[in-house]
Amino acid sequence: MSKINIDEYSYDDALKFINTSVDCVIIVDGDADKYRTLVKRGIFTDYIDDEGDYIDLVRKLWYHFNNSDEDITEDYHVFIPNEGRFGGKYSKRVNIIENDITHVIQMTVYPIEANSTYLFLIDELETAMFVNEELTVQKVNTIQNTYLFSMYIDLVSDSTSSISVTEISDEVMQQEIKYSEWRNMIINMIWPEDQQLFLERTDPDYLKKNFAPGRTASFDCLMMNLEGKYIWVKLIFSRSETSNEDDYRFVFMVQNIHENSIELLETMKKYEHLASRDSLTNVFNHGRMETEIRNALYAKQNKNRDVSLMILDIDFFKHVNDKFGHSTGDVTLVQFTQIISEYIRDLNAVLGRWGGEEFVVVCYDTPYEKAIALAEGLRSTIAGEPFGKIGQITCSIGVTSINADDSFDDAFNRMDRALYNAKSSGRNCVKSV
Ligand code: GH3
Ligand code: MG
Ligand code: MG
């Protein structure tokens, strides 16, 4: 190729060059919500359709170019900047992902008539030229990536401004949404059980009453992200410093706290498990069973549900320890609870270790007679089960049903008396009171 002499280079030459080098040209009728692609080359051959709905094109080009190509959930469409309307020439650079490769594209929008007709000129840029720029953007994002969006609120004029939705785009949107409208829009993105809390805490009267100038406070809830998945977020309100008591300006920010929250919830579950389980047998411990018996009293007294209690005590367990050793005794206790757990698996019943070789079962929706039959079945199952080298073991069971006027001690002592009767009647039997 011979070197171009710029003195001889004409505007026609330039047009010829542009004609073959712009990667994609699209004509848009915004009013009819239609577009048609006039030319497309390179990555746009597959990425851009020949024609289609303009709104789909806007969504494709504005959203989700950063991290994924998934559709964004309908509720977020309220944040489309300008709603695809342009009052003059407009230009924007975005990343799009095709086959896991990020492409930097530049698009320029030319309004060509007053009535929402536009030409889109789109080019893929040389990615290598943006490596440093990308790294800088990434650094900034790493600092900021916990922020999903932020905005400025003036309660007195019921207005919002400078909404920035960082998960969607780095652009600040100059949409004029009233604060009250914004609450109504955002409520759909809040997890249904958290909506009440959201409405309370974002209520203008609540904010006025509870935020002195300069005060910042937050609450956590589940909120839908772009892909329609609920994630944990922190909603932060911060009232501007002011000496005017009637000046209610706030900065509002949504922070993504999902990963930390999930970790925290798992830790809490672990602690709850540790606090409520018996470490040897892994069934509920004494404290947890006391709570369960109180829950059972509540179920009888407030919901009129039939609840029965039983206590199982292994017969002559001391002999097992004396003859086979303490660790064999431990293994026996574990197997004993496994048999009971298996037996009550499909029932609405809760098993726990009351202490030593004594276990309690709270049986919901189980009347007296049914509880006696259940205990009898359990007793014979245990008596028929081989326990390794120690052979057979048996247990004695005391059964009672909760009365509407029972105190904890009333119910418990009755059950204990029944167990005492079973022991003094020769063991390996069920007694009830
Ligand atoms: P009874 O038929 O009257 O209930 O006789 P028993 O021997 O089972 O009753 P006793 O209350 O005299 O003894 C209970 C034994 O349970 C004493 C204790 O060594 C044993 N034991 C209690 N907790 C554990 C434990 O965690 N592991 C083991 N291996 N043994 C335990
Ligand atoms: Mg005992
Ligand atoms: Mg015993």
C-alpha cells in the first residue's frame, strides 16, 4: 500500500473508508419500537440481529455487558437510562461478552429526525489499547463493588436525584423519580417477608422522626439482583448535616453484603446446633428438651393439640458399663437413639437426651391411647434389636398426655411416676398415668 498524501486525500476518500470500516450501523424508529441493521461485521455478525424490538436492543447494549449475558429481571427495567431516547448526539463505551471473551465497543447515537429516529454507529475497539484502563476500572470496582446503587433524596420535595446503579452501569441516571414513586417501584424487588420492614424504615415520617442531622443508620434485607436472585443487602440512610430542622436531605445506598451474611447465617446455625444438641448422641440435649416440653404445653393450651410425653430409661445400664466398659456403653447409647429416631422418623415427634441413659420423646398430635401403643411398639423394637457384643438390651417407658391445666412439673412428674411404675413392675414394659 502506497503512503497516503494527506494533501490529496478527499472527503469522498474518507467516506469510502468509513463505508468499509464501521463495524455495525443500525437504524432505529424509537416511536414504533423497531430497529433494522444496515450493516454488521466482525463480532456483530452474531451479536446483533437483523431487526427487532428497539427496547431489546437497548437492554442488550446497556445492561449486563460487564459480568454476564443473562437477562435482567423485569423490575430493573425501570432503571434504563433515558429509556433509549436521545435529544442529541450521544456516545458510550461498553464491554460486551461473546463466548467468554470481553470486547470493548464504542457506540455513537445520531438522532436524524425529531421523531425518535436514530442511527447507531457501533465499532469494536482494539482491546489491547484498553488493558490499563480496564485494570483501573477493576480497581475502582473492587473498592466499590459492594455498592449496588445509591441516590440522593429530598423528603421535603419528595424527589430523588443522581441515581447510580453500579451493577447495571457506571452512568449516573438523571431520571427524576419522586421518592414516593421510587418506594413503590423498589418494593417489588424486596423479599416478600421483608417488605413490611422496608416500608416502615423507608417511610418519610419514620426517617424524619428517627434521623437527627448527620445520623446514619441501616437495616438488612433480601433484595432481588439483576438476575432475579434474592441476595442480602444493607440499605443505608444518611441524613445530611444541616442547621435547618426542616431540611430533610438524605443519601441512600444499597450495599451488597450477601457473601458475609450467608457465612454469618451458617455460623449461627452451627452455634444453634452446638447449643441444642447432645454431643454424644447428636439428639436434642436437656435444655433444648425443656424448651420442647414448654412448646408442647403451649400447643395443648393455645392450639388444643393432643400432645403426649414419654420417658425411656435403659434397664440395668450400669451392668453394660461394668461388664463391657464405658466406651461400649457410649456406643450402645448412640445405637439406642438411632433406633428411636428411625422409629419416630415419620411422626411429628421430637427426641432428646434427658440425661445419662434417659431419653424423652415429645409426641405432637398424639392422643393418650396412641402414645401408649407407640411406646409399646418402641419398647418391643428395642428389645428385639441386637446390640453388638452386648446382645439384647431392654428399656422401661413412662407415658403421659398433657392436660390443658398442666404446669411443666405436673406433666413431667406424671411421666416420671409412670416410669417408676414400669421399673418397679419388673422393667421392659410401658406404664402410663
Ligand atoms: P435401672 O434399670 O434401674 O435404670 O438400672 P440402671 O443401671 O440403668 O440405672 P442406674 O441409674 O443405677 O445407672 C445408670 C448408669 O448409666 C450409670 C452410669 O454409669 C451410666 N451412664 C450414664 N451416662 C452415661 C454415659 O454417657 N455413657 C456411659 N457409658 N454410661 C453412662
Ligand atoms: Mg436412669
Ligand atoms: Mg436405667
